[in-house]
Amino acid sequence: MINLSNVSKYFGTQDVLNGIDIQINEYEKIGIVGPNGQGKSTFFNLISGEINPDEGYINTPKKITMSYMHQNVKLSYKKESLIEYTENSNPNLTKIKNEIKNINNQIQKEPKNTLLVNKLDDLHENYALLDGYEMTHKAKTALSGLGFKENQYVEPFKNFSGGWKMRAELARLLISNPKILLLDEPSNYLDLPAIEWLKKYLENFNGTMLMISHDRYLLNSLTSKTIEISNRNAIKYEGNYEYYINEKNKRLEHELNKEKNLSKKRNEIQNFIDKFRANSKKASLVQSRIKMLDKMEQVDVKINKASTNIRIPTPPASGKNVISISTGDFGYTEKEIILKSVDLNIDRNEKFAFIGANGAGKTTLLKILAGKLKLQRGDIKVGHNVIIGYQSQEFGETLNPDLSVFETLSKDNDLNDNDVRKILGDFGFSKDSIYKKTKVLSGGEKIRLSFAKMFSNPPNYLILDEPTTHLDIDGRAGLEKLLKDYEGTICIVSHDITFIRNLDAHIIHVNNNEINRYYGNYDYFLNKSNNQLINKNSEIKTKKINYKKEQRKSKAELRLIKQQKTKKLKSLEKSLDELHKHQKVLIDKTKESDADFMKINTALNETAKKIKLIESEWETISQITDPQ
């Protein structure tokens, strides 16, 4: 379908991609991975035709529809509403829609003009073939799934923030029904509910999809092939991200063994040369060995940067109870309530992930726990010997870009130079790297430096707000290891599902000004919350429970829920079939010479509305994950 042959791309003197050969087949779902700054977005720009290769060629089928979501894009728009901006994603549909409107106006003046009626009939058929009657429903479904409220649909698109505009742009591209979908970091601006919805939507995408992402959950769930772009090269692996990691580790192990054997052989040859170099009788043999040494293969073994050895100092133990909130209320004004009647108790060495939609109050709750904000009502108590280490979302912005790594840690600190070097060494900074300016550090290096600052006085209670936001996959894996090794209490906000799962943190769900505490991991939370969506009467009690015992008890109930869901979906599908048949009958009637077109058009609109309502209900029910 898409063939890149010996493709190279340069920017000035920088060689970004060099001689890559990649074949992308129809209907493949491919994850694009690699360290930041290695050319992943350049790879997309080449495929989309936004830039041309300096060498080689790219073959893409002519007239194929392609939608490309850039990581950062300056959106162009007029004065349309959010729903108008989103549903006008297909220029062909927009053109047909305008033609239908014009001909409708003409038919009102000339109701017996058969040429106009026939043309309108053709336009309606083309519009239906392109799913034109479904676009408003599709737009609302996508916008709702990505976190927009229904009352926001009519708001001017220009009024939304950059992050919400990017969500709308994603919705717009998803419903445009392209044959090829290019997604560059689609989850960047999404919270967990939106990521879960996006995953379910893309699972049903019927086309070719390429996705650049640092989200391992999406990569493993959605892709069946992986292309790694690194060191100016592109390598295709025949599996998802997990498969790619396993194969890459096997390849690395093979290369290490190969280099070990070659190194041993080189040493043997060099020893022979050194031993007999001065022996004239062995001169020809020595020269032969020198030539052999020159021709020997060099294996360039690239070690993953995430393997940086980080040693976290053991913090002093806190008391058993770290922090507790009783009937806590908080709002930035008396009328604007963010959190209400919060009861929360956190004990030593517990790990919690705070999840929920953007704006629900997760960051606010972390700031309250960190002592950065005070409750309007209620009590908060910090336990004995609790030392808090707090990191905000803007941790990178708190680092002075003009200071070196060494200066950042030594400034405003009583540590001597040797202590500074030791702490930086513990957090993976080599002797040379401590003199780098912070402005040139990667996201992973910045977070390690922030942790080094925190651990100059080791905290026993970490409060971290979205620490993975600016990290690539290697950086996230490194942070996971750091937090797993940490002997203390953790409260963290993250939208990275794999990260949350690997921490094996319990879940605190922030929603509708309240919190619900789940004594289980993210999968346990999903199981419980999906059960709530299907059966509104099922309440989750926020107290310690025996998870395995509860699972055994609920199996019969879960089977019944699944049966009810299947029965309801079949009923809705039957209704949809009948409405689509009726829609076709109405369209066929427009071909009759004595057709009352105005009456038929009204009936078509009413039928389309009924279809949208039923499809919306079907979509809502079908998106609920079946209980396991």
C-alpha cells in the first residue's frame, strides 16, 4: 500500500533518516516508537507528502483518503460551533450538503422540475453513501467520548483552550472515515476516560493506522506491527509493543554475545601480533594477522538509556498513619465547589493513583495533601515524622535553564560538593553530565534531577502530579523502576495506564466533586466501574474487602448483566435494520414522477433522527466492557 524505498531526509547538516526501506500494507495497525527527536514525526510528514525525501522514493496509492493528526497544530477555523467544526470533516460531504440546500431552494420555486428532483435524488444517495446523515451523530459520539459535555456542542470552537481544540481535532479526524489514519501522540491531551474511549473506537477502525505514541497501553492494545525509528534507521517488527521489546532484547543479547566473542578473538590476534612483531621469521604471519584485525567486523551495541542505574536513598520511616482528611470541602470560591465531604486515610507505604476526567479535582486534591492549599471546611492531619516530597505538573519549569545540573542541586543547599556528586550519581548522572545546562536535558533527565533535589532530604511521602507527561517510553520505564524501589508512601496522578498498572497502585477515583477509594489496582477499578454503568443499583463501598471472595460471589450477577446487554443490543440492531429499510423506501420514492418531495424530505429527516437516537443508545451500551 505504502512503500518507502531507500528514503533519506536531511535538515541542514543533520541526517535524520538514512536509507530506510519500509513496506506498509493495507489494514495494518502499526505503532511507531523510538526516543524523542529521532525522526518519528518526520517519518509521518514524508508519508503524508508534507515534505519530500532528499533521496529515495515513496509510493502511495493515488486518490487515497488520509487523515493526519499532528502532535502540535495551529488550527484554522471561522466562527462555527464545536459541533459544526467537528462534523464538517469531509469536504466532499460539505460540498454535497451545500448542493442539496441550493436545490431544495430551487425546488420550492419549481416543484414540478423533474431534472432538479432527479439531481436531488442522486445527491441524497451520494450523501447517504458517505454517511452524511450520520455525521452529526458521529460527531456527538466522538466529542462525548473525548470528554466534551453536551451543552458545549453549540459553543464557538474558538473559545476552547488549546488542549480541548486538539481533542475536537482528533474527533474530527476520527469521523472523517479515511483509508489511512496517521496519529502523532493522540493521547497527549487526553485523560483516562478519553483514552479508554479512544482505544475502543480505534479497535473498530476499518483502515490502515499508524500511531506514534509513548502510551504502551494503546500500543499493545491497538497495534499488530511496530516500527522503531532510531539512529537514522527504521526497523519493522511483526508484533505489538510488547513483542517488539522482547525481540529487541533478544537482538541485544545476540549482539552482546557476538561482540564478546569478537572481542576475545581480537585480543588473541593482538596478543599474537605483540608477541611476534619483532621476530623477523614471523613477519609474514604478523602482517597477515594485522590485515585480519583490520577486516574484523565491528559490532555497535546500543544499550537502552532506561537501564541507567538509579539508587534511591532509603527515607526515614514515618508513623503508621501518614495523612488523613475528614469531611473535607474545597472550592476556589464559596460557590465553586471542587471537592465535597472528602474522607481519606493514607497509611505508611501505601501507593495510590488518582484518576478521573480533566478538571475533576485531582491536582487540587494533591495540592491539599501537599499542604499547598487549605480546606474550606473539614480537618486534615499529617502523621508523625512525615516528610513530603511534592512535584507539580510543571516540574521542568521550576529548573533554572541557565544553571548546570551540579549548580541546580548545590544552590540553596547545605550539601558539600562530594555529597552533591554522590546524590547526582545515585540518580544516574555521570561525572561529565553534571556540568550540562538544565535547558539541554531530556524529559527523563529533568525528572531525575527533580528527584535528586527532593532526595537531598529524602522524603517518605511522595506526591507526584503527572510526572510522565513529557517522558518518552524509556523515561517512563525508568521512573517506574525508581518508584518501585522507593520505600515510602506514594500519591500520584497519571494518565498512563501501563504506568499505573506496573506500579500496582490502588485507585482513588475523583468524580462529581467526590472521591471513591478502590482497594485494588486499575483492572479492579475498571471491573467495578463498568459494573456500575450497567447496573445503576450496584454500589461500591469504600472499605477494605476481600477482592477474590467478592469476584466469586458476583460471577452469576455478571453473567446476567452480560446476557441483558446482548439482548438489548440485538433489539436495537433489529430496530435499526427496519429504519434503514424505511429510509431506502423513502429515497426510492423520490424517483417517482408524481413524488411529493417536500413530504418525503420531511420523512427522511425524521427517520434520520430516529436512527441517530437508536445508534447513540447502541453506542453507549456497546462501549461498556463485558464483565470477565
